[in-house]
Amino acid sequence: MTFEKERIRNFCIIAHIDYGKSTLADRLIDETGTVDAREMHDQLLDTMELEQERGITIKSQACRMFYTADDGKEYMLNLIDTPGHVDFTYEVERSLNACEGAVLIVDATQGVQAQTLANVYLAVGQNLEIVPVINKIDLVSAEPERVAQEVEDIIGIPCLDAPRISAKEGINIHEVLERIVKDVPAPKGDEDAPLQALIFDSLYDNYKGALSFVRIVNGRVRVGDTIRMMHSGHTFDVTEVGVFTPGYLPVEELSAGQVGYISASIKTVSETRVGDTITNNAFPADAPLPGYKRIMPNVYCGIYPADGSEYDDLRDALEKLGLNDASLTFEPETSAALGYGFRCGFLGLLHMEIIQERLEREFDFDLITTAPSVIYEVHKTNGDVVMIDNPANLPKVDEIAEMREPIVKAEIMTPKEYIGAIMDLCIEKRGEYLDMRYADENRAVLEYRMPLNEIIYDFFNSLKSRTRGYASFDYEPAGYQTGDLVKLDFLLNGDPCDALSVIVHREKAYAHGRRVAEKLRDAIPRQLFEIPIQAAIGGKIIARETVKAMRKDVLAKCYGGDITRKKKLLEKQKEGKKRMRQVGTVQMPSEAFLAVLKLEE
Amino acid sequence: MTGLYLHIPFCAQKCAYCDFVSYGGRESLLPSYLSALKREAETYRGEKIGTVFFGGGTPSLMSEKQIEDLCAFVRDCFDLAPDVEWTMEANPASVTKEKMLAALSGGVNRVSLGAQSLSDDVLAFLGRAHTRAQLETAVEAVKTAGFDKWNLDLITALPGQTAEAWGNTLKEAIAFAPTHISCYSLICDPQTPLGRMAAKGEIVLPDDEQERAMVHLTEQTLARAGYEQYEISNFALPGHACRHNINYWECGDYIGLGCAAHSLFRGARKRNTPSLPRYLTAADPTEETQTLSDRDKREERVFLGLRMNRGVDIARFERDFALDFHAFYASALQTNLDRGFLEEAEGFLRLTARGRDFCDTVAAEFMETA
């Protein structure tokens, strides 16, 4: 398909999570008549149930629209919807890379929010043209003038003449389209140069295999071409190329400046990694496009089926999710307490939560998850170095010469009134102050070096609650450093429960041990004997709680009319016991394992 | 022998802890209710009956005439055994000597008095319709009418109750010289007024330790006074255990008549509608019928049998189910014998004194869940 590059516009939408990003996307699709009204349903682009519910986009989506502008010419508009969370920053970056412009949605009632800023700066950093629009002008509390001024002050882009719109009510959507045509530059690139296509996302399709979502930067691609992934080196024969409408529409050819998908009988998304460059195997480009990173999991946890017999089903489910998520890793592991399960690796905590939720919702599992862990570098006395992502595998104390933990460089952007609160939080989390600078007169950027294992325990939640949601946060790996780390074990009636062990900083061990012991005391039901719960470092007990022995389990009355109900209760009692995990002599309900993951009050 | 239960779902007022099907202040419906009851009974005309129980609700709300009439109907409709045990529940507030005489001459030979407490404060708190003085009058009426078998119902483990106060209640109860005493630990169903008060923290129930202390005190005190415990909550002078209730725990047949009544008859459990209007108008008041499988029967035989001090009759079990009891329950038996919760003697499997505190734990382990 040929279409003059001058009449192509590739853009994305940047918005605070609930600022109507999907609503605007739907309106644009609507206004350009891309989708028949019959097929329209709200928030067309957020396809996963989970995405709709959380109001966040996990996978990138895209849609091609044709729009005849006021100048009488027809334009091809490619909207790329980006993921929206710090765990997926890399994906966001790649998606932005595929665009020349970004529509920035600003809420006329709220002004600019921190979460939006992080992505705006990312877009500015990629030299994207920002097209601000002021949304929700239909609300009585809307203050478009004040908000427009705020955008100019904070972001430093012209905004006073930005379209005033209501995505919900469909007001002034036409004006947004005009701005996109006028302000977003046409793509550059050479159709006749060797193929360079940026993979900005990938998706597993049951019929087509793993699809590469691409922006063609140079050259062209069509069915029958042999393509090569420049970083992984894999080669494939193209079986289909197409565009998003937002469904799949096969086309003859994709050429420089265009956005679409390539299907090439690729078995899993891990063979078509985000950020990789696709070239033509016979006529290859000299070099891949810049910016590729092989993203590695940095948070691990054990995932076990609550019902041990569902182990194989859980593996099938993880494999299915893995088809579509190159960042998810999993390997079988066994736990004395939990039986057979998987050690899973994630990009971050949100990624972990999303996978757990999808397993529970889409695959209907009851899961037990262990406390998240980072990867520790353990130097042994015999000179070996081992990487440990599971506290249970930590060598014995006398075999450890040195323990090193992953460090990140964290950047926290915040309105200035929360600087004190954030500094307190970072100190609590063993952060090392690096720098503070002002982004403008009201906003500061704080830089800290922090151990990653402090961040994976409710740092994000604490940050949000202490700054009423205004602070945004991003981090990047910054190597390893020696830490005074200990393995904290929990003993139930004298028997250690491997699934509860964590690696923590020595100074935090006491508070953590006490807190978990208290949680366990409340979560473990009384049993026929008293259960001491002990937190221990090595052989040393640092906290103790007790679950008192059960004193009675007998119903006072049972006559003719009570028998059926009573029998059901006894059946339930037996069922409940069967679902409990045996740790030594103690019966542990699944909830007890979950309780210790949520340590905040 | 089959038991016969007739439910009288009317009370002068509803008690604060009551989760039974009973209607307060609707006695005007009694005549039509009794007609419906007879209509239902007709479907069982001629059945051989070993025990009869008028329960409630408050059967003593019936007038002398209604009592006479219902008794006559029961004698006419059913084939009563010569040694039939025939109990009528009575609330002290509605007991009169005349009603007692009417019952006795109608064939009733056992009365169960719902005393619940002997203190006016506690009675008021429980929402009972009677006073201590009325209880004394009622006991007198029962005795002078000539009943030689009668029960006193008591509730223990009440909010704020001390072991000492409960000990005194027991002593006073024994002084009335009933032949049978039932002592129930208070069950606070969340749907009842007491349950709601407990949920809101307005009352504090005894904890498990305190409750057990009172229960153990009950067992000791009554044993010393000659009352043998024969079920978790039931005590009787020798020869005075309630045969009608034992029949439930031995999984015998029983016909339950009336609103919300349950039957177990010829292998099927039947539950009547709990709705009074529906019971009065429906041609067939049955709401649910369930045919018991062998597994149901086995499970009920064990969990009900264990409630009795005598225990589960092993030979009868093996005969009825053609199973080797010890092999069939090997693991549950071993676990609970080891814990000291069970013992086996004279062909019966029964709970030990300690095991009685954990009756449900033991019973659950005998359930055959897949």
C-alpha cells in the first residue's frame, strides 16, 4: 500500500491514568468513522478486562484512521496507545519512539498531575511534538484558562490556544484531529533504504502466532520477505503484513513512516522482543535502530496453586501468559510448606500483581504467593559467586563471605511541599541522597540510591499515600553493593516454614520479624495444641508470638431439624482442613501466607 | 420404632436468642394451624409410633381444650406403642395445672419446661416471657398433675455469667428435682437480637475457656447429684433419658409434622416449609425431600452417635453397611485414639471426657469428603 509520507501522522496519547485517554481514543476512532457504530463499545483500545478495570494499559494497542482534514486532503493517522506504569517504562519509551507527536490530555478540573509529567518528559526527551488538549470542559468545576496557564508554566509548551474538549461528550474532537494534522510532523525515512522496523510491542495471537507491532522507519516489507531480528538474530518468512483498524487488516506492504504488524510464524513473543529492529535478511540495514535493551526481571516470587493437584494447570497457564509477555519468566520450584510451584520473575511489583490477578481471574486459580525477592549476589567463602532469587536457596551463614544486593537510582518528582515526607521515607528505606533539583518553581526532582529490596515492599504505596498521589517515581538499575543482610526465618511450633523466609537488612529484621509474627498469630487458626511462632536469624530468636490452643469445637444442640445443616458444616470443616498446608505439625491456611505479604497497617 | 414430632410454632413473644421457626403473638392462628397439622398427619395414619414430642415454639400456649383434642387425634391417627414416651414442651408462663391435667389424661407422660435461667434479671435479658415465680408455680403444677418424668431446660455461657453464678443456678435447678436436665451453651446466631448486640460489642460472650469451665462444672455438679450425661447437652436420672431425642442421634425414623418440621422416614429426609402462611394453605407443605445415600447414612450414624456418651454401636454399623468399621475409618480412628479423644468399649466407639470438648473436630474427620 502506498500512501504519501507527507500525509501520515503517527502519534500517541499521554494522560493521567484516569484522564480519559481511552475515551478520547474512542472518540477519534468514532469521528473518523474508522469503526462501524455497531462495533463500537466503550474504550475500544483497552481490551483486557484487567486493563479496563484498573484504568491502565498493559499492552500497547494501535489503530489506523483516515481523516479528511479541513484542507481537503486525506490523512492517515496512526494512534499508538502506550502502557502506563513505571514497570513498563521501557515499553512506553519504545512506543513513543514510533511516533512523531503526542496528544497530551490535561484535565480541566485537576490540572497537570505528576504521573502525566513523567511521560511528558519522556516524550519531550524523544523530540515528540506535544499537542495539548484541555479535557472535561463539560464539568462545572472546569477551569480551562487556569489549567492552560499551568501547562505553559510547568511544561513550558504553548497551551493557551489548546483545544477545549470533552472526550466523554464528544465536544471539539474535530479540532483535536486538525491539530494532529497541523502540528505533528510527517514521518521521515526512506522507502528505498534497507528495511529498519522498530518493534514497539508484540502480541500472541492464537491463529497467527506472535505478531510484531512495528513502526517502519526505513524501507518496506511485504509477504514473502525473509526478515531478521537484528539483536536476536532470528530469521522468519513474512506470512502477512497489516494495519490496525483496530482489528487486523492485511495490506500488501508496509513502508517507511507507517505503523502496522508483521506476522511471520513466530512461536513466542520472546522471539520478537520490544525494541529490537527488524530488517530484510537479503538486503539488511547496516545497524539496528538505537535504544534496544534486553529487559530482565528484577523481582521474583514463588507462585503455588492453593490446590496442589493444579500444578500442571498452573504451568499451562504460565506458558500461555508467557506467549504474550516476554518479560515473564518462570521455573519449577518446590517448597517444603507449599509443595510444587514456580519461581516467577517480573519487571516490577505491578507486573507481578497483574500476572497474579490474571492467573486468578482468567484461569480461575487460587494461588499462594511467597514474599517477593530481588536477586542477591552471594560471595561464598570458597570463592564461588551465586545469584540468589529465593531466600530458601541462600547458602549457610558460615559459607557466606559477602552478600551484595541490587541498587537502583531512583528519581522522584514531587510538588515541593512533599519533599520532607519523601526524604523521611527514603531514609526509612535505606536511601542514599544524591541530588535534588527543581524542575520548576513548584516541583522538585529528588535523586536517591536505594536498595531494590526496599522498593519492592510497598515503597510505591507509601510514596503515593504520603504525597496524596502527587509524586511520581522511576528507577533504573545501578549495580550491586555490599549490604548487611540476613535471612529471617519463621518457625511454627519449632519447624521452619521456608515459604515465609525473607532476606532483609539486619537493622530491619527485628521490626519485620515482629510484624510478621503478629500477622501470623492472627492468621493461623487455633489448633489442638499451642503454637509458638518464632522469628529467627540463624539460631537466634528475635520475636515470638503464640497461637493459643483451641479449647472447644462442639455445637451445643443437634436435633432432627439441625442435622442437614450441621452435616454441611462438618463437611466444610473437613474441606477447609484439606486445603490447609501442613508446616511440620501446624495447619496453615492460604490466607496466612498472603497476610505476611501485606505488612502495611 | 418411629418417633413423631409435632411442631407448634407459636410463642407469646420471641426470645432474644431464638433462631427457631416460631411466631410471636400469632396465637389466634392456632385453630387453623391445628387443622393443617391434622391434615398433614393423615398422610401417615396408622403408623406405629414409639415416642411423641409436642415441641415448639410453645405447645403450652394451646388451651386445655386444644391439648385434649390434639392428644385424642394423635391416639386415633397413630398406632402408639404401649410404653410410648410422650413429651410436651411448656413455657412456665403458660403452664396451668388444668392444662397439665388435660395433657396427662390425653396421654402425655413427660413435660419439658423451658426454664433457661432461674434469675429474673437473666430471664428479662434473654427476652423470656416468664419469671422465676412463674417457674416455681409451673413446676408445682407439673408435679401435682402427676408427671413423674419432667425436664428442665437451662442455658449456660451467657454474657457476663460467672462460673460461680452458674454453679448456684445448677444447685437451685437440682433442688427442683427434675428427672432430666438439658444444659445448652448459648449459641449467638448473628440473625438474632442477641447476635446483633454481640456483633456491635454491646454484650461480651464468655470466651472458649470460660465456656468450657462452665460446661465442665455442669458435668461435675450434675454427676454428683445423680444425673448421668447421655449426650453433649443432656443429663438424666437413671432410666429417664429422653428416648425421643436418642432416636434422632441413633438415626431412627421420625415423622415431623408442622411448619418447618423435619422428617426422616423410610430413607428420605423431608423438610417442611418454614413459612406459616404457606403451611396453612399448601396442599403439601414439603419444601425439600432428599433420599439419603449410604454415605449420608454412614456419616450421620457416626457424627450423631458420637454426640452420645454411649457412642456409636459398631456391630450395628457393620451390620447395616456391610463394612469393617475399623478398616473403613482406620485413619480417623487412629488419629483420635492417639489424641485421647476417642475410646472403644463394649462394642461402642465414644468420645472421652476430653474428646467431648472437640466433638466436631473428631466428627469432621469421619466425614467422607472426596
